[in-house]
Amino acid sequence: MTHTPTTAWRPARGGPISTRVACGDESRIGEARRAADALARACGFDESARGTLAIVVTEAATNLARHARDGVIYLRDAGQTGEPGIEMLAVDSGPGMQDLERFFADGYSTGGTAGAGLGAMRRQADHLDVYSIPGQGTVVVAHVRGGGDVPPRLLSAGVICQPIDGETACGDGWCIRQDADHASVLLVDGLGHGPNAADAADTAIDVFRANEDRTPKEVVALMHEALRATRGAAVAIADVRRSASGATLTFCGVGNTVAAVVGPAGSRSLPSMNGTAGLTIRALQPFTQTLGASDVLIMHTDGISTRWRLDAYPRVLEHDAAVIPALLNRDSSRGRDDVTVLAFRVREPAA
């Protein structure tokens, strides 16, 4: 199947990006709640589900505004990774929490408030996970589904995608499609940033979506041709398949992206080839790895420093995959480019 570029004009957008609300003081609590409600309406939430999401986001934003340093709320449509509903990340740089279960008890507070925050969030959300290190900070992950069946999916996923400050179009892009036994993940970084970079990201995403039956190497080659009409991009595709013997990952990339499989035994890099899709590619080489039940696949653009080490975060592999992008974005963002971080873990097969 040969990709046919889209002919319908639309503004270049890249992404999809997460909605970001900094919660440095209590005046931002209402802003976070309104942003969540706007996303809930766009996702077709009914009034009851919108109310549930409002409680979760309000409690999280209140905790950040009153007790945290550099607190930020991120909101995204979780359907973009195969799970209906909305994901909220509440991320801060401290002070962190000791004796975490005590913070879930209604009435407990460090700041003279009613202390219903985490307890209320756990009761209202369909899924809640908290990762906290005293002195370093906390990540809270909450999912509110808003009704509907959850389709079978191979990977649990976490994503943060953000444009550089001052831009609304994002030069980074990503896409995932999956079912119970097969998943394919795209990461793209258009050269530079702004609308022209976003146009390159959109073009790569169009090719990815139009060629689901091809191998990662074949799709990257098709992207190279389609991207000649743009400024070019770094691209990477990870294809994961489950079989009776386990999960196998096939990876093919070109340009300055980073991919690694991280597990209890350490980290295994997945190299991208030199070049830029749309400009010059000397060779394309796919790589294959096994993906164990305790392994996490991490992919990111060069908006994140390569100096991170996941073992700096004790027991993080035991937590929701979304915690990892939140931590790497918080601690390793270069601050001068678009940023995308993805983390994926193979789910247990359905009984």
C-alpha cells in the first residue's frame, strides 16, 4: 500500500499534546478544573463523569497549590493510547510524602485543611497511583473513564508531549495503535520547532496511520519519501507482538531520538540510524528485543537530556507507566525544545 498524502488543509499541530496547567497558587485551581471540564466535554463525558473528573482535578490542584513546589497538572485524552477516558498527572518537585497511606486518610492534613484530597481522589477515580520520594517530589496518576467498555490492549502507556514555551503547534508527534496482541508506536521530532516542524510531525503520523500492515523499516522508508516536502524529521517506530513464548519488540529509527528497554536487569538501548527522514538516510536497520513482563520501553525526543537513569527513582518500575514520563519531563527536560516522552509496559494477557 502506497501512502497518499492528505490534501485537506488543516493547521499544523503535531502532538497530540497534553493540556498543562501550572498550579503555583490557589488562583490556578479553577483554571485546572475548567481545563478538565473542557476536555471532558470534548471526550463526550456525561454530567456525572464530568463531575467526577472535576473532583479529582480540584483535589489534585488544591494539594499542589497549598503544599507543593513547582506543581503542574497535565491532562490528556487517554483514548489516544487505547484506554477510554481522561488521564490526569499531578507532578511536583517536593516536599514528597513519607508514610503514604496516612495521606489517604480523610482528615489528615499537613496544612490545616480538611485533608480529604488523596482519599477523595482514590474514591472517585477509576484508577489512582501515587509515586513519592521525600525531598524530591510526587507524581499522582488518575484515570477517569467516563463510561464505556475498555477495549483489549497489549500495552499500558504513559505519555507527556509539550511544545516549547511560546508555541502552540508542537514539532514533536506520536501515535499508538494496538489491540490485545499487537501494538505499534510512532515517535517523530520535526526539525526545529513551531508550525513547520509540526507539519513534518503531522506528515509522519499520516504515513504511520495509512500503513498499518507494513514493517517498521518499510514505514520509515515511506516516511522518508513523504517528508521530502517538509523540513524533515527524526522518526522511530516500535512494534510489539505477543506470542505464546512472550512479547517481541522490533524497532527501527533514524535521527536523534532515544529508545531503551529498562527492566530489573538494567537498560538496553535501541539505536537509531544516522540521518534525517526527508533529507538523507544512509541505511535502515531494524533491531529486535524481547520485552519481559517487568520491562518498560521508554522513547523520547531530544528535548529530554540523555543523562537520566531510571535507577535514580527507587521502585518506579512497580508503578503506573505514566509515572516515568512525568519524572523524566520534570527532571531531565532541556527547556529549549519541544518534549515528548513515552513509556510502555506489556499488560498481562486477558484471562
